Amino acid sequence: MKNCLFLVCAMALASFASQAENVWTLGSYEKHVGWQLISPDGAVTVFLRGGPAADFSSGEVTLCACENYGGRSQVRGSGAIDMRGLVIAKGDRRISVKSLSIGSFFLLGKDGISAFYADNVAKIGVKSFAKAKDLGEVSISGTADILPDGSSAMHPSNRAGVFSDCPALTNLTLSLPLVSIGSVAFAGSSNLAGDVARLVPKGVTNIGACAFLHASSLRGTLETTAIRSVGARAFQSAGFDEIRLGCDEGLTEFPPGGASGGNAYGVFTLCPNLTNLEIRASGLVAMGNLNFGDSPALRRFAADAPKLQSLGGTRGCCNGMPVLEKVELNTPVLREVGDSWPPFNASRRIKEVVWRSDAPSPAVVKRIMKGVPSVSNASEDGKKCIFRIPRGNESWKALASEFEGREAEFAPPGCLGVVFASSRKAWVIEE
């Protein structure tokens, strides 16, 4: 009985060991390509970088397909590539891979590969998975902390980033300590779903231009604690529900947006599901023209930026937010709020404007309130104190006195004064 039990246990351990070991066979060397590495079932062949005399005993290997080999994928075969627990068989030797680097064009434009799994990944190259048409699932873990910059070209035929324009990619897991997400890293992969927080750690410090352009199926909250740089159109048309951008004090401005065909395109524009946008930036001086707006679900906009001087340049900052209800500002030195359009133009549902710092100039206050729907003084139903200021703040009391006039008689109890939006309408400042 004991012998039988021992045999069963031995067989179970042997089975477990065989399941845990993922042995790929090292084949022949091909000039201008690399060493063949053949999957356990023989269905897929990838290549390892190195010359004819390459020594892989260190367990540090790189998957080929980089600039040195023509800038295109050299992977052969089809199906899933599973390189978790990778062991390379070289004759009678077994070499456990401790560090895996993925070449710059590893699966670029490759058809037929349905999934990719790897651990111990130390580096991911530019365009590694771009335009892989059949790639549906990717799971990568390891120590790689950078997704490098791709091409910043807007047109899909030209742009290419690490995971850009993968039409079948729906499931992506990156268990990596990422600090930098390069330009167009996820651009155009509109079916990529899931929670963005699983891809972007809070400690990330750089997000490149168009990094999430048209990643419309990614949901959840993108949150950072000390971002140092944000590229142009970084979040345009992304599907996130919330963006809470905590910035390093060295971040002084967002890159300006642009316009084409009557539409504005900027860092935070055209986000269909975005309900809450919060920016905490102690060093920010300029928000950048055309960087906000046209996000139809946005209800709250908050800017804690005590050095901010410009809230959007000549065309305001936050146009086209039809359901915006609450604005919170800590911007005591604000002086530019849009010369052509008021900053909150066409935001017709604002219920509360909260200013959490000293008062700016009267001209700034008037300009901001001009973009917000007016509160009528003519009827009892129209009496609202929606402009809220710090209690007991002397700078606001002084400013309120400049606006007081006959209309102040119609203000509800507890209000300090009125801010005119037009000759017939007024806004009330509440303590």
C-alpha cells in the first residue's frame, strides 16, 4: 500500500513538473534572422538575437525582429505563443530564461498569432505588437518599466506604437512597474477593454503623445501621483470614466491642442464616458489652448493649480461639455481665461462654481461667469447662490463689494453680492 501511494505521489510530482516546464527547442542559426526557437508543439518558430557563436547560458535572451533584420516580424506559424517559465533545450542542456527582451518589431503586422504570454520580461521594443491583426490576448509580467515612444503620426497607415492598431486585442495584462508610456502606445486599439488602472500604475511619470488615442473601450479611472510630462492628444477619445491627474511640480504646461474641420483636438478632448476630470498640479502655469471640451458626459471639472495663469488661451478651455455641473478651482493668479470664447461656453447645467483660493481680478471672474448660464434676479425660482468662496476670505469680500448694486437686493440671504453675466442676469457670490 505504501509503495502504491509513493508511486502515485511520484507520478503526480512528475506530472506537475512536466506542466510547469515550458521547453522550447533551440534550432539552427539563420543568417540575417537569428537562432530558431521552436515551441513545444512545433507550431510556432521565433528567433533569438545573436551571431552563430551566441552563448545563451546566462539565461538572458532577446526575441528578434528589430531594425537589424528588416523592420518586420520574423515569427513563423500561427496560434498562441506561451513563453511563461521559458526553458531552452540545447541538446541535452536545459537553460532557464531569467531575462527576456522583446524585439522592436517582434509581431509587427503579424497575422495568425492569437495570443502572447511571457514572464521575466526586462524590455519591450518599439512597435513590438503593433498592427498584429489576430492578436486577441497579451499577458506580460516582469521588470520592464518603459513602453518606448512609437511614431507620432496620426494617420493609422503611418503610426505604430507598442500595442497600437491591434483590431482584435481585447484583453491585455501588464504586470510591470511602468514609469513611462510612450507615444501612440495603445492608439487605435479601440476594442481593448478592461480597467485602465490595470495597465497604468499610479506612479507613472510620463505619458506620450496620443498614447491612448481612440482607445475607446478602456474604462475605469486613470490616476497618477506625480506625472512629469503629458504628450499632445494623450487621452483624446479614450473611454476612461475618470481622470485624476496628479502632477510633479516640474510640469509647467500641457502641450497646446489644435483644430481641424471645425473640431478641436487636445489632451483631454472627445472622451465619450468621462464624468470626472481632476488636475492637481502645483507647478502648472498654462493649461494649453483647446485641450479640454467636447466630452458629453463630463459632470465635474477640478483644477488645483495655484500657479496657473492661463485656463485655455484664445478659445477657452472647456467648451462643449453640455452636462457639466460642478467646477472647482484653486487658481488665485489666473489671468487668461479665453479671449474669443468664455472658458465654460455652452455648459448650460452648471450648478456650482467653487473657488478654493484668493480672488483673481474682477475681469477674470466676469469672464468665467460669462460662459456659465445666468441666474435670473427677476423671479423667486431663479435665486441661487452657486458661486462659492472660502469663508471669511478678505480678497473675495473686497471683490464682492465691486459688484454690489441694486441687484444685490434680490440676492438670497447669506450672499455677499452679485457678478453680472449680462445686463438682465446676475450671479450671486455666496460666502
